[in-house]
Amino acid sequence: MGVKYDTTMFEGEPICGAAVRKEIEGILVMSDKPKTQEHIKVDQDLCVGCRLCYELCPTGSYEMTDEGKADWSQFGMGHCGECGLCRYICPVDAIDWNYPEGGTGKIHQWA
Ligand code: SF4
Ligand code: SF4
């Protein structure tokens, strides 16, 4: 059980067309149980500041620090859609990516 995902919480430039985003409205459901643990961590020593995660994350979950490193901790818990894109694109494997603890976060299903 959950509530229908509010796509207005997406930030940043959309990376898919209107037709796809309309479909997403119907299939992403948010769990009633909020996440309690960060499920993504950026290794600040490995990050080379390429900005790919920051520029391409469809939910605007990353920001860049004054030191030029990616930071997920400020917005990620509330915004991350768990798509896995950041994990895939990071060129230096600096992103430790895990699913949220059981029963929390997004649930992908037909609503
Ligand atoms: S998993 Fe997807 S939505 Fe979540 S931070 Fe990474 S790119 Fe953004
Ligand atoms: S994609 Fe990887 S190296 Fe590039 S800014 Fe993000 S965490 Fe850093």
C-alpha cells in the first residue's frame, strides 16, 4: 500500500518526454514508510567532480559542494527515485548504491 507518487517533486530538467512522464505518474507509488537510512553514499575521496550525477539525476537529488564534490545527503532521502542512473554513470565508481531498507522508498507498480 502507498500513496500515488507526486511527480511535481521532480527537480531539474526532465530527461524523458511528456508521454513517458505521464506513464510514470501511474506506476510509481511511494511507500507509507519513510526511509530512515541513507541508501546512497558518495565517497568524497574517489569523486572527481565530473558532475554527471548532478546534471543527469532525474529527481535533482545531488548537489555539488564548495569543494567540487557530489553530495547526495541533503536532498537524496526525500527526492531519490531509485532509478540507479547515478550508480551506472559515475566514471570512478564513487557512489555506494543500495536499495532502501525493506518496505520504504518507492514502490514500482501499476497504480
Ligand atoms: S538513483 Fe536515480 S533518482 Fe536516485 S539519486 Fe541516483 S540518479 Fe537520482
Ligand atoms: S558521477 Fe561520480 S565522480 Fe562524477 S560528480 Fe558524481 S560522484 Fe563524483
